[in-house]
Amino acid sequence: MSSLSRREFLRTGLAAGAIASLGGPMGSFPASGQQAKSAGRPNIVFVLADDYGLDDVGCYGSDRHKNRTPNLDALAASGIRFERCYSTPLCGPTRCQIMTGRYPFRTGGLTNQTAGRPLSKDEYPLARILKEAGYDTCHVGKWRQMGETPGDWGFGEYVTDPTAGGWYWQKSYTKNGQLVETQEEIYYPDVCHEYAVDFLRRHAPKGSAAKPFLLYYSSHLVHGPILRTPDSKPGETDVTALYNDNVAYLDKEVGALVAEIDRLSLRENTLIVFSGDNGTVGQPNTIGGRKINGVKGTMLEGGARVPLIANWKGVAPAGGVLKDLVDFSDILPTFTEVAGAKLPQGVIIDGRSFAPQLRGAKGGPREWIYVQLGRRWYVRDDGWKLNEAGELFDMKDSPFVEQPVPADSKDEAAVAARKRLQAVLDKLSPTSGKTISAEEEAAGKNRAKAQRQKQGQKQGAKQGKRKAKANQQTQP
């Protein structure tokens, strides 16, 4: 365990460096000469935002945030924007799917409460695959609800924290298995950002080609509690304004990270991928004046349909917009192929690589995606969706409308879709895999609700103290 004063903290660069590197929009740092495009294996930077759906991103048509995400919009404009990417509806199962490339009924990572059950010894994690292929691996930010530590799952170094919620103005975090405590509050997303920047700098080319790396940048933003950022107006308490600040700060972090990759001449040999772990919380925002159907935690389109932006300078076609279906089991095989590694033998990997699309080829897009949360699931293809209850939906107006189709419908297209999608579910056979009882699922939800309330009360008390302190400082 180590303890730092604020002065020592600033001197180490874990705050000052973060603030400096977050100083401007993407591309504000002058590049020192781009590294020639390597014939070798590219670096991979995967940025995962928390509780961040399509309706929070300008380039996806968000009305509310259309001018608040310039760096993400620029990343999409110079890369590829996937229009139909699906996570799971909650943080924990999504993270399991990223690390394993396998659906929840195979791993047991069915809900937030069971996402810690899959063990690294029983899976073949993404980071381990790349590490065995010669990559350095680093994780920064949110790890929970996953079990064990990032180190156990194949990350050679990491910065993380103890919570599945937001971890913002705090006095502690964990670095490579050691608790770090500070005497004064630090803004934890800045700590994660600066560690990521330091990792990049240690892998910048110096004379000869540096070792390739995987950087998993797992931001807590914009998960609740919604608190002020370092850029918020002093004394701001309006939740809407603070949420806008959090969206803007996330975008600023992404811009600063990309700018650092540029500055270090790593850009042309680095694949940058951005996504969100599930849909937006609470009321959905509008896209072109229409509300997304569903939010985080629901089995509606807005619960799991998330942004996916890929940027690989000189390789991925700039300005590409793809309607290919993608789900989060695809991340592991995609990164494995990009890295020139091999998928593990004797393990069922549900994902399908979209690496060819990243290189501008047509590839072999999925015909369907699968989404599961606990005892509920659905399979969805280009125009239809079928769930565990046998309910069929016409998805031609998604993500805004999911039109129920009567069970006795004689419409030829609907009948064919039902038969086709039921065959997929029969082959997957979720009921024959790992399950959770209704009672266990309900108890887990109640525990999670109590934990959120407790955390909210604690954060509210801390915010009240800050406000009182600020009022005292402004009094004559």
C-alpha cells in the first residue's frame, strides 16, 4: 500500500499529466512524423464507455449531444462507423462476452450478479491469447463485475478500482495489485488516462519497432453517480448539466488519447476501436427527433444496441458506414485475427471476426446476433427478432419501433422469419447451458438496488460537504 499527498500526486504526473494531455480536441498535438505503416502486427486500443448508447453520440444522430462529441465524430469520419452493434443490456455480462468471445449461457456470466462467476482458468481470455502471441497487455479503468483481477485474465499491467458503479472523486485505486491511497481526492478517470498515456509512451518506437500492445481503456464514464468533472462549472449541481459534462469529458479523454497516439507516431500502426457496454440509462434521447426504443437493462433495441467506431489509419476506409450485424462475442476473434494470433483449440467461440471489414473488404458478415440477460434472450437478423418466449417482432423501423407480430400471422415473410430464427435458437440451445433461477435473479437485483442506494447516499453526502465547503469559501 502507498499513500500520496496531492503535491506528490501532481509531481508523479498522475494528475498534472492527465490534465495536460486532456487539453484539447483530437489532433491538437503536433505529430512528430508518422511512423511508416508497419508490415508487422498492429497495436490495438479498445476504448469502452459505460452506459453509453447510440443516442449519446453526435455521429449517430444524437439530437442532444450533436455538438458534444467532436472527437468521436472525427474518429468515425476518418474511420468506420458500424450502425448495428450489440452488447448485452448490462455491464457485467458484456465484459464477460468481450473477454471470452462466448455467450452468457456458456460462461455463466448471465447477469451483473453472476458476471464474476466465470474464472480465467476455465476460459481462454482475449488478453491471454494476445499475450501468448507476443503482445504487451494493459487494462485501465472499470473491471467489475468481472471476477478475479485483470492480471488473472491476461493483462500484464493494470489500474482498476473496487466498484461496478462510477468511481470518480476518490482517494484510492489499485495499481498492479497494490492499493494506492491519496491524502486528497483525485479524479479517477484522469488517473486511468495518465496511466494509459504512460503505457503508450513506453511503447513508442525508439530506433527499432516496439513490441505490439493491447490497451483496454475501460472508462467509468458515463455511469452514475453523475458527478462534476474537472471541467464542470464550480458549484454545478444540475443533473442534466452534469450529465452533459460527463459526455463531453469522455469525448475529451478519447480525443486526448488519439492525439497522444498521433504525437508518438503510433497512429498508422494502431487500430483504435470505441464502443459502449450497454444502452443509455433512464430516458432515451432522440435521434432525428425520434426516441430510441429501450434503455439499459431492457431487452428492447436500446438496451444493447451501442456505437461501434473503428479507426485504422491507412487501412480502414475513411468515412465508411456499415450495416453489418455485429455482437460483442465478435471482438475476441476480430482482435485475434488482427494480431495474427490463433483462436484456442477445443473451445467454442461464438464470435465471428469482422477484421476483413476493417481492411475494406466485404468479409463474411453475420446473418444474426444473439443477446442474453439472465433468463431472457433473443436472436435478431436483418429485419426480425425472436425471443425466448417465442414472440416475433418486425424490426424494419428499429431502433425506434419493434412491431409485435401476431403468433398466428400468415404473412409469408413473418412465417419464414419465425422458422429461420427458431432454428438458430434451437441450435444455440441456451436452456441447456448455464442458467439462473428466477429467485436468484430477483434476489440479485434487490441486492444491486440496495448497493446503488447506499452508494448514492454516500456520494450525496460527499457532494453536500463539497458544496458547503464551496459556500464557505465564497462568503466574505
